[in-house]
Amino acid sequence: MTRLQLVLALATGAVSLLALVLALVQGGTPVLLLAALALGALTFARFAVPLPFWVDGLVSGLLTVALILAIPAYDIEPLSFWLGLVAAWGFAWLFVERLSLAIRDQQVSGNLFGILIPAVFGLSLLVIWEVVTRGAGVPMVLLPAPSQIWARLVASVPTLWADFQQTFKAVLAGYLIGCGAGFLVAILVDRSGFLRRGLLPIGNFVSALPIIGIAPILVMWFGFDWPSKAAVVVCMTFFPMLVNTVAGLGASGAMERDLMRTYAASYWQTLWSLRLPAAAPFIFNALKINSTLALIGAIVAEFFGTPIVGMGFRISTEVGKLNIDLVWAEIAVAAVVGSAFYGVIALIERAITFWHPSVRGGRA
């Protein structure tokens, strides 16, 4: 074991043992939680007999289930309960550390087990959120538990779907127009030194304008329906695409450009055969950045006027009604949609720029 793994193993075993002793002294602890704490304390045996990494994951999972099931058993969660939460988090951390080392040493398949690392990390955050909010009795208007958010999400699928459709129309239209216009203007800027010196500084200035300043103006210009939100998205996505494409078009080396000139290649032949392929990583970086900016821009724009549907509209109105669980359900949908949008762009990037070293190395 590494030094960090050794510290984690000692800490998690000690915390589990302390929590077990306190639980036995206090009494009233559910049997499943006692069993999970005892199993955690028994992991001290790893210093005599090597334990596989999946044991730490098993202990973490068992502690998690036991803690969640034990919440209704207490009026006020005792110290042993919170120590059990610390132990569950520590075992999850130790499991991820040991799994990462096993993948690096090729003891297990990275393609098969690699997905467990981000999955365990995400689940750990959700478990801590769930246990802390329910165990500490946090009011739902301050922070609802993930289970409450999930229940509201399932119960509000028709509303969430209608909001998603309204917002995503603006996202998709604004994204395509903004990115397409930014790319075409970048080609013009590359052809003209005047535009390069004159337009790029203005672009940097405009890109610094706050969205809450331009959104109300664009809503007044284009109306309350989705076209005004698409206009906000265009403003947010145009300049990242412009700046990244211009930078990418200058990424090709002088020797490659000289070689194209020796072949008597025209500007457009050089652009298509050399400069655009070299700029592809820059262009896709802009597309990925804009995939999240577009969704943020559309949602914020809906705060300033929209029909009675839309993700931003729903968030702003339900906050006033203190329906915070529905607000978080909308946020969860937005997060999933944004991540999926980003993932689609990343997959397209891998398919098109397969020749690039970052893609060949699996780091697109």
C-alpha cells in the first residue's frame, strides 16, 4: 500500500471501531449499522492478511445502506452515527485509491473498472448530502435531500419535459447560429488583417458584457418567446468560437505552410488540407465550452420574460413559492442535459480528430 492508503486504512478502521464502541455504550443502534461498523473495524486484519480492494467498497456500501436505514431510528443522531458516515466516506476513498492503483498496475481492466471511480465519487457526494440533510434535519427550503428531489422529479415529469422543450429550442438554435457565425467570421478575420486588428478587441469587449445586462434588452427586441433567448445564446457563443478558431488557424507550423506553398496550393486548398485540421482541437474546445454556456444563457434569459413555460421561468417562479424541491429538480435536469450535450460534442470530436495525439492517448 502507498502511504496515503496506509493512512486511510488506519483511520477508517479506527473510526469504525470508535463508532462501534460508542454505539454499544449508547444502545438503541440498529443491528445492521452495528454489523457494518463491526465489519469496518475488522478491516484492521488487512495488516496481517492482505485484503482485496473490493472489500473496502463492500464495507463502504454496507455502511451507506445501514446509515440511511438508521435515520428514522433516531430522534437526534448520536456521535456514533456521524462517525459511521466518516468511516463510510473513508472506505469509499480507500476503495477508489486502491482501484486506481490496480488499474495503473494493470491488475484489472481499466475499460471495465475505470467507470467505477467517477461513479463512486459521485455516489459518495450524494450519500453525504442525503445523510447530512436528513440526519441533521435541514429544512427543505434550505436544502432538500436527493431523495426528495428525485421524488419531485418523478412526480413532475410532464412539467419538466415541457420546460426542457421550451428551453432547448433556444439553446439549439442559438448554439448553431452563434457557433456557425463565429466560425465564418473567424475565416474572414484570418483573411483580413484589418478585421483581425479591429474586430477581435471589440469581441473581447462584448464578451465581457454581463448576461443579466443584455438579456432584458434582447427580450425587448425579440419578444418573450424562445427567439429572444436564442439571441442571448448567440451572443454568448459567438465570441468563444471566433477567438478559438482564429487561434487554431494560426496553429499550423511554418514548415507545413511553406510545404503547401511549394505545391502551389491556393489559400482555400491550404485552409482545407492543413489549417482547418490543425485548428480542429481549438474549434472543438470552443464547441464544448459553448455547449454549457448556451444552456446557462438560455436559462438566465428566461428570468427576464418568457411564456409560462421554460426551465428558467420555472426556477424563478417556484423559488418564490418555496417549492425548492422542484427548483432542484429543474437544476438536476439542466445538469444532465448539459453533461449529455457536452458528451455528444466530445464523442464527435473523437470521431473527427482521431489522428490527434490527445485522442490517440484517450484524453479527448
